[in-house]
Amino acid sequence: MVVLLFIVILLLLIVLDDKLGQKIYRSKTAQKEYPMRNSNLTFFKHGKRLFNDYFEAIQQAKHHIHILFYIVKTDHISQQFYDLLKQKAKEGVEVRLLVDRIGSFGLPKTVIRSLQESGVKFAYTHRPTFPYFFYKLNRRNHRKITVIDGKIGYIGGFNIGKEYIGQDPKFGEWRDYHLKVTGEGVQDLQTQFFDDWAVATKEKLVSKNDYFPEVESGTIPHKFIATNGHFLENDYVHLIHQAKKELIIGSPYFIPSKKVMKALLDALHRGVKVMILVPLKADHPLVKEAAFPYFYRLLKAGAHIYRFYQGFYHAKVIIIDDKLCDIGTANFDKRSFFLNSEINCYIHDKQFIKTVRTAVNQDFADAEKLTLDFWRKRTLWERGKESVSMLISGLL
């Protein structure tokens, strides 16, 4: 009886901690919407091509390398990454590496010490602290940003590890979308890195010319949106309301909020073709099952839902009427809507969107269509897991 009472009190304290943490944090944060910029954008969907380009750009750095990742591993690809950063730091290049404390949990202290001894400035973001420990423990900095010499930027879904280049047999081919940015937009990625670095380390970097050199304007209009767990839901509702003919959504996790779900159903009711692409495999417990109740309502309303079977689908993309494309770090789930720090790129260029659309079409071709008949034939075990997943869907 005493043990049960202790458990109940502990759970109540965790819930109270979470609710108060949310309330306090929401009152102190704001969405950061950067200006419309013109940059040159390069689109990557294969890890090997991205990392070949990415490592080459780091190798050519002359002044600074600023990197934020959600996950960095300790395999041979990660070691190549660390060795390159240490080499550049020894050459006198300023190197700062910021990683999420929970996303990169288990990163050995020996790796961190080796980086620091070589001159790399290392820090964790989103360290859970008191008060509101449990709320902070559940928050993540899910952004992936790299800025090199203030002239080259990278943003997207890839992290650092062998699975991202298709070398983990559990997942096979890894599908993700990432952008290389040159031109005006790099300054906004730099500013966002400065903000995240200051939050994590309390060190405010000086905005001098070496960090913000003059750059030529590019040809592709776009803007970055940085959210901190409370604004992405409204952004996505607004995007969905803009769709007149077609709405494409690609995400590894599909757990929409009530407002987003209503917006999707409204789009279907007004005749918009809604196409959704998710992975067949799961990389986390219950996230796959958590999507099925939403799938049922969407399928009944006429949505087209596909599950990517050619490996693992980790890309985050929204395409609206071939007029607007969103590529970034945010998943189509409650965690990205209400907890994570994310950054997305809204692109307004028909030719570039056509390139992304071609890639998405290829991924749809490597996917199986989900049907209501399949949904109805789920086993009792599968239905049970769905019920459990719905109870904790905000934390998945």
C-alpha cells in the first residue's frame, strides 16, 4: 500500500512538474521567423552524397566551423567526423560542436575530451536541470545546423552515424532530405546557431564580419522558421489551409494534434488531394502504432497513405500545390509541435520544388499503399499497442 501511494505521488509530481514547466516556458519563448532570403540551394536525399560534400566543405574551412546536431554516434563515420574537426581545430580554425544531451546520450567522455584537447569547443544543449526537471528532460534540440566560414550552411534531417549512409542492416537504405545553402540565408543559420550556443553555454558570440561576411544573393527565395515547441502547430495549420489542389506530407512519425488533424480533414473535404508518406519500419517503440488511429480517419476521408519499404524513411517534407515546399528538421508529430526546438526552410521556387517533387515521387514508387481493408485486419496485439501508444502519443 505504501509503495502504491509512493508511485501515485511520484506520478502526480511528474505531471505537475511537466504542466508548470510548459506554462513557464511558453511565457518566455517566441517563434523566430527570419526574413525572406535568396540563396542557392542544393538538395540531398542520399547520405553518402551529402557526407562527401559535407566533409569536403569542412576540410576547406578557413575561419570557423559551427555545428549543431541532434545525434552524433561513435561508429566509423562519426570517428571520421571527429577526426576532421580535430584536424581543423589544430590548424587554427574555430570549431564549435553543439549536440543534444538526450539525443546524443551515451557519447563517451573520452571522445569529448579528445575533441576539447584538440581545440574543439564542445557543449551539450538542453541539459535537464531543476526546477521542472522532468519537463526539461522531455525537451530536445532537434535542429541540425552547420555553418562554415559564414558562407556555407547545411540544414535537414540527417544526423551523424553509419545508419544515415545505409550501413546499418537493421534499416537498410536510409532516406532523408537535407539542404546545402549558399547566399543570403547562411546568415540566418549563423544567427540561430549563435542563439542556441548562447543558451547552452551562456557565451554570446560577437557578430563580427568574420562570422557574417558579405555574400552574393542566390536565385531561390526562401525563409527559415525556428520554433521552440509551441508554434509549429499553428504554422502547419496555416500551411494546410493554403492547399487548393494537392498536399504532400513526408515524415518518419505521423502523430498530428487535434488542430492539425482537423485541418487535414478540412482539406480533404474541400477536394484537396492529400498524400502521406511514412516508413514501413519503425526505429522507436510504438510510434508506428500511434499513427494508425489517424490513418483510419484520413483513409475514410479519401487520403492516400503510403509506407516506404525500401529501407527507412526519415525525411521531413511538405509540398503544397507545387508552390511551396517545406524541408527541415521537424517531424509531423506532437513532439515537434509542442516540445522540440526545430528549424524549417520554406521554399518558394517552382523549379526547385519540381526537383524535390521528383525525389518524393521516386520514394512513393518504393512504398506500399495502405488500405482500409489492411487497417481492419490488424491483430488484437497490434490494436492493443495502438491503444497504449495513443495514451502517450505526446511523448513519443
